[in-house]
Amino acid sequence: MLESTSALDRLQELNRISGGKTPSRAVMDTAIAAEARAQADLESADASVAQSEADLKAIQRDLSKAIIRSPVDGIVLNRSVEVGQTVAASFTAPVLFLIAEDLRKMDLVVTVAEADIGRLKEGQFASFTVDAWPARTYNASVKRVAFGSVVTNNVVTYNAELGVENDDLSLRPGMTATADISVAKLENVLLVPNSALRFDPIAAEMLGKAEKKKETLVQSLSPRRRWRSASKPTIQSSPSEPRVHIIKNDKPFEIKVSPGLTDGRFTEVTSDALREGMPVVISAQLPSEQ
């Protein structure tokens, strides 16, 4: 391009000095055409450079997408791909690695029954144990209580998340745990076994007599006769207020109580006639007849 331009400039200068006598018109036209071809070749080369730069940027962009980086720093728990394996882009992103961001802070997902979910709320204290460390009890707190239910075999449950501090890294993802969540706390209250609230002396006496009558009837039958026993009699006492029984004058004495919180084994009760240390009746056995 530079050579063609310089030759054309020399010929034009010579044509000016000679007054148009030299060079000939044919030589001038040839020089002008050569300069135009050189200019076209330069523009074509510039276009090729621009195309190559665009191809380079596209390749660099594809290369940057080929490098898959984790969004967080953590510990790899599971790897689902091998080195060199092709990963295809799709609407459903494939799971390449399962990464734990920080094992020192973990969440425990517990299943709560429908009857108990109404008493759960954020911030409540909880404790749990795992099979890996049966003699150790871990502390936790309720972080979130789900509103959506989970139905399994027609049983409705709800999931609750408990926040757990795992500074010593003794807990690992996927461990199963048994948790207790404290929904209420009371101090200096009277507790009685739940069996004491279910005890009914009248029903116990009637049931005992029915069992003795059945036993006597079985013994009196001939060994050759087939005995078809009736179903076990069910004694239902009349509905009444919650009560417990103590022994007074060698007989069960009824004391009405107002039940409160229960942990499944013991129940809080209040009564003016009940004192700490009083023995309560939980079951009865009729004396055997000689």
C-alpha cells in the first residue's frame, strides 16, 4: 500500500512538472488502479483482523464458562462427576459436587407431629442425641417452623429447623438424631405419674371380679368340652373430673386435681388437698381367695 501510494505520488509530481507530457495516460491509469487495489487489500486485511478478534473473544468467553467454580468455600462431601467427563448445559442443572459451606454451624431438621406443632416457635431451647455419640447431649435452638405439611402414610407432620453449634466437628451431615424441644418450663410444681390420673378403683374392682369369674368357669368345665372364651370385659367408669387416689383408712380416697403440663410420663397437678410426698395409687390388685 505504501509503495503504490509513493509511486503514484511520483508520477503525479512528474506529470505536473512536465505539464502533462509525461508519464503517459496509460501509465497513470495503471498506477491509480494499483493504488485502489492496495487500498482494497488493506480494508480486507482490517476486516480479517476484526473477525479474528471477535473469534478470539468468543473462544475466551466459552473458555471462561468451561471453568466451573463453587459459589462458596467449604468441604466437598460428595463428587458426582469424574475428571474429563462432559457436562451438558440443560434447564435442570446437574449436581457436580455436594459442598458444606461451614460444618461448625449446622441445621438439624426434625419431624414434629401435628398435635405438637402449635406449641413450637422460634428461639425455643432443644437438645438432641445422635447414635454416633450416645452418651453426649447436644444443645440447639429452634430457627424455623415450616408452615407446609408433609403427609406420610396418611400421617401429617411438619418440619422444624434447629440451629446447632458444631465447633468440635463431631457432627456430620446426614446423621440421624432424636431431639427434645422445650416448649414450656415450670418450677416448684407437684408432679404425679400419668397412671395415677387413669386409675379408677371401681373399674379395677369390677375388672378383677370379672377375671376371677372367668377363671372359675374355666376350671369347672370338663376337659373334653371345648371352651370358647368371651372377649375380655371392658369396664368404663363414668366420666368425671381429673382425680388421683391416696390410701386413707385402708381404702382409696379420691382427690380432685387440676392437671397442667405433661411430659408424657408425669403431669403437673394442683390441689389444696394434695401435698408433696403423698403416695398416690397407680394400680390395684385384689387379694386372692383361699
